[in-house]
Amino acid sequence: MSSSKRITKEYGELENDPIPGVTIKPIDQDMYNWDIEMSGPAGTPYANGTFKVRLTLPTEYPFKPPTIAFKTKIYHPNVSNDDKGNMCLGMLRTDDWKPSCKLRTVLTLAMKLLNEPDTNDAVETSIVEQMKSNHDAYVQRAKEWTKTYAV
Amino acid sequence: MAMSSDEEYGSDQMMSDDELDADSLGELAGNLDSDYDNDADDDQFLENMRDDKPQKPAYEVDYTTLSDAELRNKQKEQVEDVRHILGQPVEQTAILLRYFKWQKERLIDKYMDDPDKVLEDAGLGAEWNDDPKLEKVRGFSCDICCDDDAEMNTYSMRCGHRYCADCYKQYLENKIMSEGESGRIQCPTDGCSRIVDSKTVRLLASPKVLARYGELLNRTYVDDKPNLRWCPAPECEFAVDCAVRQTELHKIIPTVVCNCGLRFCFGCGHNDHQPCPCALMKKWLKKCEDDSETANWISAHTKECPKCVSTIEKNGGCNHMTCRKCKHEFCWVCMGPWSEHGTNWYNCNRFEEKSGEEARGQQAKSRASLERYLHYYNRYANHDHSAKLDKDLYVKTEKKMTSLQSSSGMSWIEVQYLEAASTALQQCRQTLKWTYAFAFYLQRNNDTYIFEDNQRDLEMAVEQLSELFEKPADQLAASRKEMVDKTAYVGHRRRILLEDTANGLRDERWQFTTDIR
């Protein structure tokens, strides 16, 4: 039993009925690594930016959770500010992941986080502090980064 | 096995603590007249020791060590107890007990109130007694692998979430083998919190996975029971049963010795840290992690900014300092504000300025507290280090023991005093090490003096024994008697210190500078 059938099906569904703002590059040889582009939602400091995201499925997928990483630098409390750019999503934690969870849900949640960062579950606590103490400075910084790295 | 009672004190497990002391206690008594005659306190203490011998020392706790088989038996016994009351078969009773974290009384209470609800909550609803089975369902497509073969076996629990048997199996294998889950595995469906019961696991899992599942369930028994703790030694499979509760840890330090030989604290799982209570031990370790490495250097090379107390290193020649943090400008020499210096900075003739004096006072205070910490830390670290060196020395000495046997004509049994001395040194240094963490948090009063006297006596005895131990192998034979005496004596001093600190904790006599609850 391999996971290829499931992955192909999930990819097909996302291709036929895409999530707004999420573009998935065709998967040909390597179906365990998806290259994705996410558009920064309007009305957020990430607007007009295009963020390259790598979705990695473990060989045990869907019994183990996928990981999601930003290849484009982004100033966001839920994305680690290092060379990995890992996005911290509650449902991707080993304990919370269920094999019935779908990649559509994962990507929708990731998009939702771009729209409104989750300050209660952040990897970059310094950004959260800035959002609380000086929101304008956060917005300005995030806009600058978007302009520098994602446009 | 029942909890060991007072009568059981003295059994094999309890002896491991001070066996070397007990062995040589008689010898000590004999030697006392010649060696320690002038120490009247010791005589008195020894009298007490003889009188009180059947009584348990205040620093020891009752406990038993349990093997894997004994743990399984304990669970079986409890299941047997409860199943007659509930009138449920063994399997169900075990699940109920696990669900209630082995709190028998709570389970019985709740069950008597509303048996159906208890069964339902624990995943043992009405249909439980039917054996779960695989089914072939027409037109079914598995949501996990997306397979829709009509001949495929499928399975669902009572929640009705159905998947193909292969996916269910792989899900369980992943949870059990790679995530180490057992009693809390949920249905594979997102949002469904129904617990996978053991019948399902038995139906689906391979023998290897099933065996691991049993082992893990056994482990949860120890994790669920507050009176049980795994021995923290790597690869050790014993658990320790001790009645000391987490809420009592400010009054007692429950040091236990596992069958594997590890001495550890039942309260926190850390290596033996008597006489320092768990809370102080944790605070101390945290402080050391933050401070010690750099504290020495800081003390030698830096001063604090008189305004914001940030630590400042002077790395240039100019005495006009500007604090990076608060931008305060001051003079490195007199610590007064730079503004008062005008152009006379080179003389630094503002020595009498009031503000400079205040700043220096403040700084002296913070220095003093750092120096106080370093005093205790250095002694703590030194005993830790010395214990390691003593141990290394013993490894070398062990080799020489063989040569000692041939050169001095002593028998194997006669050179064992070296091992006894080494063990005593290790144990005493471990205790001494933690007396310094204890002392760091101690408030000064009359009790402190008694404690410090005890600490000094033990330290002195340990250093003397340590010195004897360092002699070259060919001289060791001559100092045998002295070494045996000193070995007994350090054990004796250690017991006095532990007895005093343990009594003080029990009576809440010690006053600490920080909260230990």
C-alpha cells in the first residue's frame, strides 16, 4: 500500500478547485515535495508579495504530518526567521495530526495565518511583542521585507 | 508486594544506602577510644546511634523497587480486586481502571452512580461485548489511501469512522511503534476523540506491535500512579514505589536506591541531592547555568553602570564611560557622574562627591552578592570535580590492589577497604556538594551555625580520607588501619549532617531566603 494514490488524488482536487491565492507547481517526478506560491492577501503587510513555499510530505504520509516551509523570507510571527522558514501550524504537530487530515486544510490554514497571524502560538516571540507594543513598526517592517524579498 | 513497613527496614533494598557504614560501625566503636577520645559529642552520638539503631534515620524513606513482572502483577491484583465489585470481566476492568488512572475509589463511586455513562466514557459502550470484526463494504472508498477495491477489508469502531484494514493497521503501528502511544490513541478521524480500545488493537495489530502495546500500557501504569516512578538510569527497567507525595517535598528529600544501584531522588528524578530540597536544587542549578561560567570573569573585569546596573567591561583607556544601555555618562575610577568632572577628569578629584559615594555603595552591594554566590558555587563545583578525581584515582588504585596483595601478603578480602573508602568518598562529596547549594539559600540564625559546624566536620574528615587515598600504592598497606577508621568516621559525620538537616526540614526549622514550596 503506497501513499501515491492519495497524494495524486489530493493534488488533482487542488488543481480542479484551487484555493484562492495558492498556486501549486506541477508535480512530476517527486510527488513528496510540492513547490507552492502564495500571494500575500490584500489589506495585510504581505500584499503584492509572492511567497515561495515548500510543502514536504514524509514517506509515511498520511500517517505522519507534512511540513511547510517558506523559501521566501517573511516577517511573520508564525514563520521561523532562519534558513528553514518553518511555519508553525497546530494541526501539523505529531500528536494532533490525523491521517484523515487533508493538504487542502493545511494550505487553507497557512493562507489564513498570512491573513491574520496567530499571536498565541508564535515561533518568533519578539515579533509578537512588537505587534503588541508598536503595531505600526511591525507593519512597516513586514512591508519592507515583502518589498525586498517577495516582489 | 505491599509497601514496606518499618519492620521491613533493614531488608536488602534498604541496606544499600549505608551498608559500608553499618559494616564498620562496630569497628568504629572499638577505635573510638583511641582516635576520637577527645570528641565528646561523637561519643554521645554513638551512644544514641546504638540506642536508636532499630529506628529509621530521618533522612531515609520507605520504598520498594519493582521489576517489570512485579508491576504487571500489581496491575493484575488491582484488576482482580475491582472486577468483583463491578462485576465486569478482566479486560473491561483493566480499561476502566486505566481510564480512571488507577483511582479505584473514584471508579467505584462513579460506576455505582451511573454505570452506563462510565462504560460509554471509557469506550466500553453497550456493543463492547460483541467482538469487533472486519467487514467488506460495497462502494466504500478509504479516506486515507483513497483505495476503493470492493474486496477490501474495512474496520470502524463504534464512532462509525470507517477505513480500510490496512490503513487502520498502519495507523496503529505508527502510533505504537514510532510514537510510543498506547492508552490514548484516538480514532484516525480528524476531530474524533474516541480512544482505540485494546480489542481493536488485538484484532488489527501484528504480534510484534501488540507486544509493544502491552509494554507501553504497562508503562502508563507507572506514569499514572503518583506513588510510582521509573528509575531514571538509562536502560534500567525498575520502578520505585514510594509514598512521599509531591506536596511534601519541602519537608523531606526522598532519596531512594534502585536495584540497578542508582541513588536518585524519588521526588524529582534527579541524582541524589540530599540535604538540599528539590525546589532549592532546581533553583540552584538554574542559577549556576545562568551565572557561574561567566561570573568569575565578570567579577574580575567589570563594573556595573551606577544608573541601570548593566555590567560594563572597560576595553579602552579612557575613563569617560557611556553606558550602552542607558547612555549614562560616568567616571570609571570614582563611578560618579561625568558631568561633575568638568575638565578635571585626569585627577578624578571628585572622590568626595556624594553621588559618587552612593554609586560605589550600590556597586559594592551587588559585588558582595556576587561574591557570596561565588563562594558557595566554587565549593559546590569543587566537590563535584573532586568526586570525579577520586573516582579516577580509585580506578587506578584498583589495579594496584592486585600488586598490593602480592607485595604485602594481604588477602583479597583485606584490600577491599580501598573500595569502601572510595565509595564513602563519593557519597560524602555528593552530600557536601549539595550542602553548599543548601547553605546558599539559608538564612543566618543559630541553626545555621550548627549546620555549618556539621558541614565543616564532614568536609575536614573527607579531605583527610582523600589525602590518605592519594598515597602511592606501596604506602597504602601501612595506612590501612587509619583508612578504615576514617572511612567509618566520614560515614558517621555524613549521617549526623543528614539527620540534622532532615529533622530541620521535617519540623520546618530552616529558614530559607526563597520559597521552597
